[in-house]
Amino acid sequence: MKFTLPLLLALNGPGPWRDGWGWPKPSSSSSSSKKGGYSIKTGSSSSSDGLGWGMQPSPSSSGSKKGRHSGKKGSRSSVEDGNASKLASKLRVYIEMGKNFDHGVDCPMADWNICYTQTLTLEYTGEDEYPNTQFKIFFSSIHRLLQVNHTGFIHEHVVGDLTYIKPTSFFPGFQPNTRVELPLVLEYWSVQETDNMPRWFVRDDRDKSTAVIENTNTEDLHSFVMPYTSSKKTPTDPNTQMTTANRFWLNEERINNVDASDGVIPRPSAKLVSDVAQTFEISGIYIENGQLLGRLSTGARDLLEKLGLSSNGSGSDNHHRVLFVIGPLSADISGPESYSMEINTEGTTIIGIEAPGLFYGLMSLVGLLDVASTGKMPLREMEIHDKPRFKHRGHHVDVARNFHSKEAIMKTIDAMALWKLNVLHLGLTNDEGWRLEIPGLEELTRVGSKRCFDLSEDTCLLTQLGSGPDAEEHQFYSRNDYIELLKYAQEKNVDIMPEIDMPGHARAAVISMEARARNGDQSYRLMDPEDDTFLVSLVFGSQLTSSFMFTKLMQMLYLQLTVQYYDRTSIINPCLESSVRFVEKLVGEVKQMHDDAGVPLNRWHCGGDEAKNILLGPGYSSYPDEQKQVPFSTSPACQAKVIADPSFDIDRIANYWAITVNKIIAANDIPTMTDWEDGLRGTIKNQYETQRVGVEFWETLFWGALDVLADIADDGFDIILASPDYLYFDFPYEINPFERGYYWASRENSIHKIFTYAPENLAQNAETSTDRDGNSMSLTTPSIPQPTIHGLQGEAWGETMRTDNQYYQMTFPRLLAVAERAWHRASWELEWSPGTVYDASSGLVPKDELATDYNGFASALGCKEVRKLEKLGITFRVPPPGAFVDSTGLLSANSELPCTTIMYSIDGIKWSAYAGPVQVGVGRNVALQSVSSEGFLKSRIVDVDDIQTEHS
């Protein structure tokens, strides 16, 4: 149901603060005029308009732009030469951030009344006027657009993040060479430039054509987003924006480059090096008894070849012999993935009771080697005795929001194997995409794997997340692709856990099965056609500041909205027999793929998260309670189920669905089901039929994670930690608007922060980190027996990772810090002690031990391990340098990754390698950039801040 409210255009004029916003004033040759109550600015569209903001070249290319985005993912126009392209070809879009606070705007529709302001500028470059107003401009807005304070335009939310603006009768069309400024109000805050999605497009209502606005058809957001100048959410925001100077001093505090030649990531349980141990050189590795690895022998050989370590020699030419032995281990480390290793000049012997232990021993040997060494690599005599900390050491890749290639997943598996991670949680479905071919349910990939502009959604899902009107063709893994990935992962001791998210976050499935139903087959339908629950979609012309008007409007509507702004099409109706039939078909087909691959389906992840109406939350108290709907409360099928089954609770559909799906999983002999924590809370293990039930725990510490952990500790679930404030890779590396990512749970998840994460004593983290808003935390260890933690995993959610390179940069090298904590318990991690209080001043964590441990890790990471990533073809994030120039003109610079090459330039053209403090002159504009060891990967370019003479 959709309400158009033209009366609001007459009732509400533009905001009084509107003219105070905008781009730099036009040049003196420009003229300004006002028509119809809005501002039109005319004049030159050259760089004097303030849109050229000093992009700087990289060392390798003096003409390239300064920025942090790599890769390009374009979109085509649906109608090549239609009316839309006539406007889009002459239109440019620019976004200027306004204020997160002190803007004087009332926003009753926003969660907790929190909103921010922006200015949207439409620059028309045509020499002739464009009088037609039968067009819309569509774009992805991850924060709800609440107000367009301009009488010439209104807006409407379509579905998810898809929104559009369109002219009103007051807009006479574009005049030649004009710019129209639209003050906007959006929900929440904006502190990262990546909040703004690319690929805005025009849709012409006359011929239904679409065309992308070219300056937004890019991954370089600075083509249309004015650089943010502040990272503050509130006036009292204590978070410090990372500048080159701040970064320098932070690196000085944390990093003391140490000899990393004996360092292994993850750190072994025990490493013994004799005082008389010899250091010798090798040029490669050859293996004896490789057959003991079984299927892992193929994976081991593949990794050695990719790293340039493989040889078929017999000890000559410094080829180092590795002998595998199946045998007993000491009781303190005995286990299928444990090993003992002895290295000497004659060769290396690795002992394990099973093949995975032998494989991980080999990976530790590889970890000791510097693959960047030319020809010969130093190796020291030693013994290592090692075992994993957790059974589940995982990594989650969301390929549903934005698809990632089969090759990207294979490279991820390579890295997981190298650093001893053993579970790949593959998020195959979500609202925005279905990524696995299912025989017999072809619509899932024919419709659900593609995003385009089809309002009927017969051929695709409506565009989301900046994918444009006609994104790349169907993006999914074929049945053969998936089987290939299963075999590839098994050869690297990685178990793939497929996630089919349900009942929430299931719009791709629901819409696909609706398309199937329209073609005559309703046997797998996931939506009750008689359910009249709807999403409010409002058209507003200008700011809705009148509480009276807002209340009257809300009384006319029933309200339901999911977390990412979808309606009931986002949630599978759990009351339909066809929904159960769909899951039975789905599980059976995926199980058959595993059988055909010869790879057991050991784990099934069925999602379970966020199947709710967010408007029922306390932040939306402005909406009348009597109009807010629980999902499926008006579904006849669910109403009938409530009558027929008194145990069915409409308020707990996620629990009901988890139990229902678990029966199907158990019937297919799949031993483990895993669910996100909110899908299982309120149930216990005994209600399920699979051998094991895993709960993926994603509560944040500052929002009460310890209380929730205490609640579920005795429910019998395998607890897998996925703490967003430490383990989410879709958050920025540092607090800086240029960094990519969301920030709802943490403003930064740095390598150091992940490394300091204490998974088995969560309260301890309050002493070593702050909450999301930069405030200190005080946490008390619950007065319960220590919960058993089954494992942990990193989480690469994909909303802002539109390309494989963006995924690599957000995941690596952070994943190695996750691997460290999943495999090894550090000496500075304190024991569970009920009632112990931790905060910034508690002084219980041995900081010296932590610092020493981190220095060893960081040195091994920067001096050896990132070189392996580069050999694997993974374009990891190279951190920007820290630097400052003192009052004498002396430049000092450093990096959070030791051994990283730093380049500097004082003219933006000639670049020099930084080897130590260097005189650059007082008052000079100095640019810096970090470069990987192979020279192919670069950080974003940073400018040195104002002169600083001491640590402040």
C-alpha cells in the first residue's frame, strides 16, 4: 500500500536552514534565480565549482586519483537510446555531507528521532533546457531518506534501500547549465563515505527506459561524494578520527619491530629452540610419505606450488626433506589436528595421529619461511608441539548481498588452510540475492541471482546496494561450481557450512517462488497470498515537522518494516505447507551435491536472525502501537495454525521455524544445525533432533552480551562466538571517513583490536577496548560456571563489498588475527573469575605480555605473512602510513605493519622511498603512501597533518 501526499507540498515549505547549505558559490560570471520556491544556480560546470578536491597521484601514476577504492563494477542502461539516457547523459549527481547534530531538524519518523542532513546537488550540463518532468532518479540509501526539503521534488521509498526522488508540478524542468540543490534528512548518522552507494539512475516514465548517471557509475566514490571532514556522530563523541599524526603515535606505542624469523601465525602451543640451534638455508620442500595426507596431499602440494616452495628434489640444491609419520602424541596435545615437529639440518619430521595434524604441521613449517627471500630461505632448528584451541575456527563470507567469484572463494580457502582455519561459513542467500543453483527450483537463480529494474520482479530482484538498473548477469554458483568448491575445500581441511538464511532475510527466495507461482506452480510458495500485512511506503515533498500531521498520518496505516527496510516479502511464512516442502526440496538437493562430491554435509546453517518488525522496538515510539503488526499476524494460514496448535506462538516464529527445519536436517542425516543466536534464544538443545546444535553468538559486549551468554550457557548449544564489535570485517579498520564499512557495533575493528580479543573471558575486553561510541566499559564476569566455547569466526558481511578486491581488502590481513585467537590461547588472557570487574583502570590484564605478544605477531605478519597473501593473489589492505613533520621540517613516518615500504612526495609527482627521518622543509605539503613488498598493492594516499612537535 502506498500513499501519495500532495497536500504536504502545499502545507510544508522548504526548511529555513536550506539556503545555508550547498556547494561553493558560483563564479562571478554565474547568475542565480529562484523559480517556484526553490533555488536554481547557473554558471560554469568547470573545476571552479568546488567539485575538484585535489585528488593526488600514486607513486606509480602521477595522473591517478587519490582514493581508497579499487576495482570497477559497472551497470548498463536498460534501454540504450531511450529518453532516460538523454537526461542521464547530461546529469551529474553530487552529495555533500551536512550535520549529524545541531541541525535543528525534527525527525519523528526516525529511530529514537536520530537523523542527519545532506545536500544533494543535481547538475544539469545540457546547453538546452530539459522541460520534461516525467522522470525519477533512483538510488540506494542504506539509511532511510526521511525528508526532501524542496518544493520541486518529492521522494518515495520503494523496497529495501531502493529510493527515488521525482519532480513535482512546481519544477519547470532543468534550465541550461544549472545546479539544483536538494536539502535531505536521513535516519541515524553518517560518518563513513561508503554510506553512499554508487550507480544512481534515471527512469523515464514515458518509455520506461533507464540509464545510469555516469559520474556515479564507479567504485571511486569521490566522483560524486564530497570528502567528509568529520567523523563525529554527536557533539560529545569521544572517538578520535585517525589522522596521519594520530596514526604515527599509535604505531609508535604499539609497534616495536622484532625479529620475526622464528615467528609462526598462529602461535604454536610450545616452541623449543636450543641455545646451539643452527640456522640454515633451504630453497624448497619435498615430501616423503605424502600418501599419509590422503586427500589433503593435493591441497598441500597446491599451496606449496603457489608459494614457490614445492620441489621434487631429493635433498640436493637445498631442497628440504619433510617426513610425515602417523604416530602417538603426548597426552597434553593429542587430537586429530595436533602435531609434533622437529626441524634440523637433515630435514623435518612431522608426527600426527591423523592426516589433519600432519597437514597443519606442514603449514607451521611454511609459516617459518619468508617466501619473499630470493632463492634461499633461512630456517632454524627447533621443536614445535601444537594443538588447536577451538574445534570450530571459522570464516563467514556473505556472497548474497554482493556476489564473489568462485576464484575468490578458492583463494579464501587457501588462506584459511595456511593459517589453520577449518570452517568456511558460506552465506549463500539473503534478501538481496540467491547464489546457489538448485535443480528443480530454477527461479531461485533465474530471478533471485540477478538485480535489475523490473518492478514486477518477474525477471530479477529489484536493484539494491548500488547495483544499478541492470547489474551483471545472473551471479551464482552452478551445481558443478559448488561441487568443485566442496572438493577444493576438503583438500585443504576446510569444511564448507552452507547457510540458507530463513525465515528472515529470505526475500530472494520469496520473490523467486512468487515468480514460479505466477507461472502456475504454487507448490513451493513462501508467501500467503491472503496475508494483507504491508509495508508503509510514503511519498513526502518536504519536511514533516508537524507532530499533528505525523500522528494523523500514522493512524491511517498498519506498519511493518524489517531491519533493512523490507516488507513481509523478506520473511518466509512459517505456517504454509509449501514453505516446509520448499525446505525439504532444498536440503535434499544440497545433500545430494555433497554426496556427489564425496564430501559429507556435516553442518547446515539455517540463519534465523532478525525475523521481526523493527517498528515494534522502543526507538519507534512515535508510531502508534495499535498500528504496528507482528509478522504474519494477519496471515490466514498463521491464524489457522494458532487455533490448531496452541503451542504455536506468532511472536516467536524464528524459534518455531528453527525446530521445524531441524527435523528436516536430521531426516537427511546431517549431524549439526547452526543458527544465529536470536533464532535459537528461548529454546534448548533437547528440543532439536540433530546430534549437535550450534549457536552463532553475535551480541555486542556493550549491549549486554554477558547477560545473554549467561542465559544460553546451560541450553546445551555449541557456542560459536561472532562478536560484532571485534570479529566483523564489514566495519572500518580505523576511525576515518575514508575507510569502508558499517559501524553500528564498532567504529573500528583494527588488527590490534581483534588480536586483543579474549573469547573465553569476554569481560576482560572492557580493559583493553572501548564501546562503539568510544566510552570506557565496565563489565563483570557472570557468577556462573565458565561456558564452554566451541569456536569463533570472522564475519565478512558484504553490503559494502561490491567487488572481489573490496572483499579481500576488508578481510585480509584481519583474518590472520582471528586465526591467532581461534588456534592459540595467549598467556595474557585471564581465567574466568566470577564477579571480577574489568574496566579501563582495573589493571588486571598483563599489558607488557600483551604488547610483547602483539609485537611478535605484527612483525611476523608484516615481514612474512602478507607476502604469502600476495603470492596467493589476495589483494590485502595495505595500511596508510602514520607520519608527522616537526617544526624544523623533519618528516617521520611509520606503519602498523613492520617491513612495509613507505613512499613520500612533496610535489605529488616525484616519489621517494622513506628510509628514516628526512628533511622535507617547513610548510611543505607532504603526501605519503604505503606499498606492498611486491609493489603491486598500495594504500590510499594521505597528507601529513599540521606541524606537531610532540605526542598529543
